[in-house]
Amino acid sequence: MEPVNIRLPEVKIQKIDELAAKNGITRSEVIRHALTIYFQLLENIGGFIDLRSLRISPNEILTSKWGDLVIMRLKSGQAIVLANTSSGSIGPKKEDAVKLDGKLLGQLMARTVLVKVLSSGAQPIALIANLSVEFFPTGSQIFQGIREEAHKIKALEILEGHTEENMETNQTGMGITVLGICMEKELKIGKSLKNDLIVAVGEPKVGYEVLNVIKANARSIVMVEDVQKLSKMGFVHEIIPVGHVGIKGSLEMMQSSSGYKYKLEPEMDIDIEKSAGPSTVVLVTVEEGSMEMLRKSVKKQVQFIGRIL
């Protein structure tokens, strides 16, 4: 890399230092990530812009819900995708019902929202995590886990949030939101076609099964990097994360929201009613004849479960 000198007002330097301290990175890394986001805006908008003059009026945004996602379609042809989740009484605090290392909690929570946004076809660019615990030691561990999960897909390093510094807390609670962006035509939502195969990627895991898989660094569940790879494959038409409702419940939700009719394979080596916890399985709809290519690409359990009618 080549060093570049820049001059900034003191107030901006202070903000950069705050972000660097919170995320455990350097000033240079904060500036590099900020520039990367700006370059992505230029690519999508198609010309030089002054961010201070960038305005979007409410009537230029078409907002809709798709499952757990909020989709904001802009007149420019872009789409902004928002996903969020929360947890309570799970963590390292003395009164937490489920004891879990702070770093691992951060990884699991980030994974849940990242998978949702990646499944839509959007690229995550920002994570906002608000914690009901002190920054040190618990909050810093959770933020570390969030950063590490985001790094797996080279998500842009905007991680913002707050911790509780005024009150002593005995239980862990947090909420996390991820924002993604893409061109509307790149969204993998409502894109399934007649005769598409419905394929489950990954294995349903829930509770301590998920923790054991992650601690062992096993590859039986679908990972964020797998979903990112799937989102870029042309023969993959749609991606549906599977959570606590299981594969069968996710298919029913897909039918309800999209109007798809489907037919299940009579014999399967996967439990379609078992909870898949924090999206340990995703359903993909793919073109006929693409199963082998899918297996080679993701190197996970790939199970044909049905077909779009």
C-alpha cells in the first residue's frame, strides 16, 4: 500500500478515533472502509456525488416486507435491505439462563442477520449492535465476535452500537441490525421459476448442536460465506433461510408470501420439521440439472426436497 496524507477537521478525527477504539482497528482502517463504501456508492449511482447533497424523498422509496426483511426500493434502481434480531438471557452474565461466551454470542447473532441479508442478494455494508451490557469486558467480546463473523464475507467494516454504562447488569441482552445494498434487479426474492428444483443446503441444528458444530469448526451447517457464494450464482434463483419453523414451515411461508405451489420428494434423508436454529439450512431454488454444480460449489450436504409447480 502507498501512504496518503489527508487533512481533516478535529471533530472528524475524534469520530474516527472513537470508531477505531470501539472496533479494535486503526485510524487507517476506518478511513479505508469509509472510502470503500463511497466507491461502492459511485459504482451504483454512476458518477461523482457530494454525500451532503444526496437526498432521497419519502415518495421515491417503495417499502415492502419479505418474511423478516424490510426491502426499500429506490427510483435509482437500487434496493436497501434491512434485517434484525435480538436475544435475551443468553451470554456470560451470572443470571443468564443459557451460558454462552460473549464472542460466540456475537458470532451467532451476526450470522443470523448476515444470512438473512445475503439470502436476499444484497451485500451487507453496516452492522448496528445495541447491547444491554457494559463495554468491558462483556460488550467488547460480543463486538469481537460480530467483527469476526463479518470478516468471513469481507463485509464492509461499519460496526456501530451502544453499551450500558450507567447501570450494573446481571443478564445479557442485545439487538442487532444489518443493512445491505444491491441493484433491485440483483435481488433473489420472488425469482423462482416453474419446474425449479427445491434444494436444502446444510443440516438442521438447534441449541447446543449449533454451538458444538461451531466450536468444532465443523462444516455440516451452512456458513455465511456459503450463502454469499450462493447469492452470486446465476443458476440459483432464490434463497430462503430456514430457522425455527424448519424446512416444512419455511416452504409454507414461501407459498404464502409468493404464491408458489410445490411438490415434496416422497423420500428424503433430512428432517423437514426440525428447527434449523439460526439458519443452519437454506433452501435454494435452482435450474434443472444444476445439482452437481451446486454440490461442488458449496461442499455441504445438498438434499433435493421438491419442485416448484
